[in-house]
Amino acid sequence: MQFWLYLFIISCFLVFYNYAGYAIIVLVLNKLQKKTSPPARLEAASPEEKLPGVSFIVAAYNEEDCIRQKIANSLEQDYPREKIEFLFITDGSTDQTAAICRQNTFIRTLHQPERKGKSAAINRAVTEAGHEILIFSDANTMLNKEAVRYITRHYRDEKVGGVAGEKKVLPAAAGIDEVGDGEGLYWKYESFLKKIDAAFYSVAGAAGELFSFRTRLYEPLPHNIILDDFVSSLKVAQKGYRIEYEPEAYAMELPSFSLHDEQKRKVRIAAGGFQSIVLLSSLLAFWRSPRLSFLYISHRVLRWTLSPLCMILAFISNAVLFFGSAGPIYTLLFLGQLAFYGMAAAAWLLPPLKKRSKIIKLAYYFVFMNTSVILGFFRFLRGNQSGVWEKAQRASAALH
């Protein structure tokens, strides 16, 4: 019985540490080190202010439904036109995406018929970039007009190698809320973690909706890389530079159209996470870059490896303790686990329940995420990784 007790305690501790414990530690450390606050809100630049040149890159594959809106949104950026170039790369697109991009004289369109994947497209676009700062944004996300200004202000500090923007999940059209609320809550939680990570040292991996690097620090990636944004940002951080977080530069995106589309996306991301752990194995050597490794392991590695396994082990070991009459505390904990997973199962079997209770919705999405990680692990083991990105259908609604 002692073995099951230790297994239960360790499993619960690791899950708690990954999702909340490490954040508490970082918050305390941030208080102790009293790091200088981020720059104040950037006002309109004066004519004398020297702004860096920006290469704004969008990789688009068969995005004819949203590419006009993306072009218009990009050209609305409040940044001197002579200081910014727009590169839209449409490799492999078989619809009208490339043709639509070519219609705009302010957009430089890069296109070749062969589809090699997003990493290959980004690598090629970077070789064509002519400015000192790279900003990447997904074709199906819309940015606030000040995004480029808020990102570039961080590069006044030579120790900053990159900047991660914030992702906001917009509400979908009426009747399509199977995924949106859960995904939105998840990204609010992720944004909070990125904020405290950056205050402690550096963001532990940027998201592809909006991120930026110094051009000279960009390192071309193999074509089979799935999480190109995540890997690229950590490679910049490994060079000794910080990745800052800028919540006032944000990308707005709709949730997946359905749970099936969202699961397809999550499983692929999880498989890419395991691929990234192998590729970034040097970051596991804690002594080389203690702060970065601490954040990377606590925030990312545990999320993709031990946490889903520990949830299973915690349930099994708690069940053994419960049926072995280990004590009232383990009875309460086991009943609590049964209630938690029962809510998730009820939400899966009876979807309308998610609309009535936020607790049921959170339980459902938490189990859904961790199940997707497990499926992603088996996909990774099968070795059928491909850098050719798989589009997940997004819910329909107007983006503003």
C-alpha cells in the first residue's frame, strides 16, 4: 500500500506543479527580484524617433476565403510605410490565394507550385526579407493596428532577441460554441503564464499567430518541423537573448469549427511538442541556462510528457487506496476525481451541459486537452511527422 501512496502523492504533485505550482514559484521569484516594469504604453512615435525596419511575413496555404481581409488588416498597421515590407508566401496553394495577393501592389507575393510545408515556406521568405526585424503572423488571424509598434519598441534593448504577441480567441457565430469557450479560457491562462515567464526571464516558446525575431538570429529549420514558431523562438533564446511578451500586440482568431477539427489540431501540436523536445534536448541540460530550462521544462515539457501520464496514475493509485480503505482523505479525493471525470464524460455524452455550467466546461476541456496529448504521443511514435501543415476548419464569424 505504501507504493500506491507514494505514487499518488508524486503524481498529484507533478500535475499541480505543472499547471499551478510553477506559476506560484515564478510569481514569488518575480516579487523578490523586483524586475523593472515593462515599458509604458507606446504613444505615437515622434518624427525624430528611429524605428527599425520590419519584414512582415505571412505564410498562406489555400486561404482565399480570408486572404483579402488579412491583406487589408496588415496594410492598416500604424507604422511608416517606408519602414515595413509585406511578404506573403503562398507555396503550394491551388486556389486563388496567390492571385489575390498579386493584385495588391503593396504586397510582395512569393509563390512556387511545390508544397513543402510551413517551415520550408518561412525559411524561403526569410531569405527574401530586407529588414532587421521579422514579424510573422498567420493568414487567418487579424491584428490590432498598433501591433507592429508595440512589438518593435522592445528591440530598443539589445538583449531582446524576439517578441511574442498575445493570442485572443474570438466568440464564434451563434450556435458554434462546442470549442470556443474552452479554447478561449485556455489561451487566457496561457497568456498569464507567458506574462510571468517574461517577467522572470523569457517567454518559453512563442505562438505562430504573432511573433517576431531579429533577422540575424533566425535559424533555418528542417522542413519536417511542426511547431516552427515554438522551436525558432527557443533557438533564439538559447543564443542568450530574451523573448519578451507584448500583450498589447495581439492576434484575433476564431475557434475551431468543431471538436473534431480542434482535436486534429491539438493532436498535431502535441506530436510536434514531442518532436520539439527531441530537437531541443540540449535545453534539458539545466546547468547550461538555468532560468530558461526551468521555464521550458516546467511550462512545456511536463505538459507534453508527465502530466497526462500522472493524471492516469493518480486515478489508479487513488482507486487502490480507496478500495484498500487507506483513510477518509483518500475516499474524498477519489470521489472528487470521479466527480471531475464524470462531469467531463457527461459533457461529452450530453453537449448541452457545457452551455449550462462553466465547471463542467472546464473539466471537459481539460480532459480533452490531455487526451489529445496522449494521442499526439502515439502519433509521434508512429513517426509519420510532416511539416506540411494541416488546416483545421475555423468557425465562421466576422473579425473586427
